[in-house]
Amino acid sequence: MTLADLKNVKHEQIGKLPVVILPLAQWQEVEAILEEYEMMSSSSYRTSIAESRRQIKQGKGYRLDLKAGKFRKIRKP
């Protein structure tokens, strides 16, 4: 779904508020985009990613080995 698709959606009036009715699948697409936007615009999220990358470069990062069920140290890139 694109912004152009959203602009073409018909809206109705309930009381004084406009209402838009979307199929559930389309709403879930919109909701996922909104959640991603909120995450990316969060300064704490960006800080957390930067800190994780720094730890991986220093060899301090761990990943979960699903087969063994244990954490393994991430090798330096």
C-alpha cells in the first residue's frame, strides 16, 4: 500500500469526525509502517543500535545458537 492508495480511500462522516474503513490486511501494512517509523525516529533506539555495533566490534557481543541453546561469542568482523 502506498500513500497514493491511502489518498484514494473513501471516508465517511460519523458525527463530526471523518472515518476511514480499511480491510484488515491493509491496516496491518499501515500499522507496521507506522511502528517502524516510530522506532527509527526514537533516539534511544538509535543509541542502542550504535552501542550494540560498538560491542560487536570490540568482540563483546553474543548471539544465541538455536541448535545448541547456548550463547556464542560473536567474532570481530
